[in-house]
Amino acid sequence: MLTAPFISLLAIYIAMGTIIALVSRRFGVKSSADYFVAGYRLGGFLASMTYAATTYSAFMMVGLVGLAFATGIAALGFELAYLIATMGILATVGPTIWRLARERGWVSPSEMVSDLYNSQILGMAIPVLYLVALIPYVAAQLKGVGEIFDVVGLGYGVGIVVALGLVLLWTLIAGVWSVATTDAYQGIWMLGASISVTLWLSTALIPSSNLDVSRIVEVLRTTASGNLLSNTWPINVFIGFTTPWLFFAITNPQVVQRLYMPRNSRAYRGMVRYFAIYGLLYTALVVLIGLAFRAYVASMLGREMEIHLVKNRDMVTPYMLSLASPLLAVFTFVSIVAAAISTANSIILSVASSITRDLYERRARVVKQQTSRVIAWSSIAVMSMAAAIIALAKPAFIVELSVLSAALLLPLAPVTLVGLYLQPGSKGRVPALSALLSIASGFAIMLLAAIVYGAKKALITTWLGIPIPLWVLIVSTLIIALGTFISRCESR
């Protein structure tokens, strides 16, 4: 049984993480800027690690391993599309966001959009959008932890409670200082686990089954799902899943907010460089794990087990680790807990910053820090509890929950890009109203699709041959483009 060693290693992980969080208080938390964006003082390494740990969640070692196992090399294309698009955004749009954040004192991600359009209404609407859209993403993280606890014999519900407790504890201790420092600790743990599993597969499990590279290639070409070394995704599936991922870096508040934090341009460049290395290595290892284990299952455990795991792909990693040594299994299980916690607390803290800044601090005549803290803590508690309730219902696979959240936030992409480069805020009310309509229309389309079709089908269903997420992007872009055009015509 893995229960005792898992509890022991988890206790060590929690103790070390809590000590790191408590030590981070020495950096000082005197204002909301300190609490939410570390006073714009993060160095390149810490900024890159909190960006990486926030981005790469339970989605990777649970969701992406299972996706690669079930669908093959197409999963690598899906995740590399995200990484390439993110690097492009960080290299082009990111420096502009970093510079403007320091010049204008942005703290929350919604504050950026409302400031660019000079609109209080946007500042109030976007935090609500974040709250609704990101609860499924947080639920996906809690679900990942719950699945791990279930496998080791502690129970799914216990995992949800423990994850919820850690999110609240490390978030409340020192805000983003404790989140960023524990993210660095957790990011190292996550990468170490993926390397360890890869080494175990390549030196122990795969050789024990008499599989060499040529045999692995042969097996992957003749699986129950078809040739996994070719594209097994229909075009509507690839577009539907990838479109929200391409704009993740400018739509999801937890990563947008991290662009504010590097202390200078050198630290910002370091963040981008280190994240690129981390992201490429972690992605390659995770997909390799999924493919290698699929070859093992197909050749050694039979087609019945192969099909069973394809249908239950969130269980691929737990089942794989049941074949490993207890030490490696619990080390990897705790790394998945770390990945989930690092993402969940970053999301919740970002949403809390938007609610606190845009619904209170920018509206109040006199800002009271104690009131700000109460609002932030209340927001954190409400969002955490809502995500836990959804996670307990197990509504979908982790991948679908994660991508659905990104799709609900997709309308923010054209609005943000127009705001950053055309600076429409001084040109009357039309740009702000068109931005609000753009966001509301795109969000309504995606939310309606999720309600009607469910999380997975909403991402892959087509209207007139076009996947719904792409419709969201098209409609949102057309509305903000029309509003900008009208505004410019009026100003001539």
C-alpha cells in the first residue's frame, strides 16, 4: 500500500512549503501591490518559476499524459502550439504589458483592460467573468488532487479538502510572495518527477517488456486507436482545443498578472528565457511518458486494458505509477499535488486581486487596507469553495475543464490587443461599449455551448463547419473592430 509513504512525503512537502511561505513574509506585505504583484520586485528566476508552475498544472502529469496515451503525437502538437504562441506573446506583447503596468500602477489583470478603455463598467464586469470562467479550471486542479488521494487509498473527498486547505493556507500567508516562492519549490518538484518517471520507463519498465525503439514505433502505429504517430485529431477537434490555448497568455489573469512582476527589463527577459526552457523540456517529457506507456500497455497488458485506459485517461498516470516502486510513485503523486496547488492558488489570488482592486479600491474615496484584505480573503474563500463543490461532482476530464475555462476567457484576446496597441480609451464611449459587447457576446456563445453540449462537445462542435471556440474569437474580434472603426470615424 502507498498510503503510509504518501502521507509521509506529503507531510514533508507541506511542511517545507509552509516554511517557505512563512519566510516569504519578510519581503513585506504592506499594500495590495505587495500582496498581489510582489511590489513589482521579482527576479528573473523566481518570475519564471512562478510563471511555469502557474501555467503547468495537474493538466500535465495527469491530463496531458492521458491525452498523449489516448490520442498520440497529436497531443504534442496541441501543447507545442500553446508554448510557441505563448513565447510569441511574451516576446512581443509581454514587454508592452510589463512597461505599462509599472507606468500606470496596474495590480489586477482586469485593471489593465478597464484602464486601457477608461471604463469603470469593464472594471466591474471582467472580475465577474474571471470568477465564472475560472472556477472550472480551479476545479480541474482539485479534481487532479482528489484522483491521486483516491488511488493511494485516502479517498477522493479527502484529497479535495487537503487541496482546498493548502490553497487557502499558502495564499493567505503572504499573498503572491508566498505563492511565488512556493511555486519555485513546486516547479522544481514537478520537473524532477517527470524526469524520474521518464528514466524509470526507459531503464526499467520498457526494457522489462522486451520493447526496443523499433518495436515501440510498430506498436504505436497499430493501437486500438489507430496510428498514434500520425495525426489522430480531426481538424475541428484540433482547432477547437487549440484556439483558446493560443491566447492563454493574454486572457488568463493568473499569467497576465505575472507579466507585471519582474523588477526590471533584465528580469523580464530572464523570465521568458527560463520559462521557454522549462516549458519545452516539461512538455516533451510528459508526452513521451504517455506514448511510452501506451506502447507498454498495448504490448503487455492486452487490448481490453488499453481500451479501458483510453476511455478513462485521467487514470492513466495513477495506473502507470501503480507499477512503479512506492518511492517513485509517491514522489510523482506529490508532484501532481504540487502542480495542482501552484496553479489553483495563483488563479484564486489573481481573481481576488481583480475583485479587490476593481470593485473596491478604485471606487472608494479612502482605501482601507484592512477592508481590502477582508474582500480579498472573502473572494479567495468563495471561489475555493465553489471550485471544490464542482470538483466533487467530477463533471469532465481535466483537459476539457482546463480548455473550457480558456475558451470562456477567449473574448478578452481581441479586446486586450486592441486596447494595448490602439489606446482607444481617450476616444469617447464607443470603444468601451464595443469592448463590453465583444466580451459579453463571446462569453455568452461559449457558455451557452457548454450548457447545451457539455464541456467536451462545446469545444469540438462546429457551426457551419467552424468550431465554436473559433466562432467566439471571430464574433468578439468583429465587434471590437467595428467599435474601433466607428470611434475613429467620429473623431475625424
